[in-house]
Amino acid sequence: MGLNKTKVGKVIRVSGEKTVSVVVETRRPHPLYQKVVRYSKKYLVHCVDETIAVGDNVVITDCRPISKRKRWRFVSRKVDGAMS
């Protein structure tokens, strides 16, 4: 068995009780011109945590198919620059 893929993204919509939409942005060079370009992709994520809100940064991992388009699962909330 291989390791599960993980991605970090931002919640853009809370739809239903256990589903959130997460957008993941990647940066990579253009194939021909080599300029760094931002690419984004949306994922439907299974999330049983009711406290997730729009704008939260989250960590997601792949899992078995839960529905037609839901193949990712919520792992944790990513906290950047937290004051201690």
C-alpha cells in the first residue's frame, strides 16, 4: 500500500452537513515560456467537523470514493502565524 496524498487548500464553500469545497493552488512554470503560473483546482472534501468555516486553511488527504465526486477527506486545520 502506498502513502496517501495530502494537499493544503482554502475552504471556499460549505455545502451540506459533511461536505466542503476546497481550492488548492499550485505554482509551476509554463511549459513553453517558463514563467511561473498559478494553477488552481477545486476538490469536494468529506468533513465531519462542524466548525469549519469559509476561509479556513485545511489539510486534506485522499481516501476511498465517498460519492460521485468526493474522494478527499479532511485531516486538520492549518494554522499559519499563530501567536502563542
